[in-house]
Amino acid sequence: MEEGEAREIFAKLSKRLHPDKGGDKKDFAEMKCEYDDYNAIRRHFDEIQNIIDYNVRIRLENAKAQATAPQVNIGFNPLEMLNNINNIVTNISQGSEKINNIIDKINI
């Protein structure tokens, strides 16, 4: 929306909502606050745009740095190691169940 369009819209709203023209004070005050906020944003638009651009640039640089980070060989595959540990824990758990079953049978 161009600045001229916004002014025209707010001018029409102002005429319709103004208490002297039969409008509600609360509605007029709310519209006035919206207009003041709009003007503040328009005044600081370049600053806001620079902040947004800076944040986007930083995120892109971080993403690029992560994507191009060298791979480090740690001597083993962490996922394979995790699977091995999971298998060991499963085997221990199954062994415990078997032992508990044998103990239950002996106590009978």
C-alpha cells in the first residue's frame, strides 16, 4: 500500500468515525492509534528493513557454515555404536526375563 493510499483511507475513516460527525469516540480513538502506529512504522521502515535483512543474512551465513563444515573422522560410526548398545541392552533385558522365569519355576 502506498503512503498516499493509506492517508486517503485513514482520512475517510476519520470523517466517518469522528465524534463530531456522529461516530463513536472509542472507535475513533482506536483508528487514530492505528494511524499513529502506521506512521511510526513508515518513519522507521528503513531501519526495520535493515534489521530484518541483517537477521536473514546471519541465518543464511550460519546455514552455509554448517553445510560446509568439514566432516571429522572419530574412528567409529555413532549410529552403528548406538545400535550395538541398543542390542546389548535388549539382550540383557531378555536375559533378565529368562532368569526371572527360571527363578519363578524353581520357587513353584
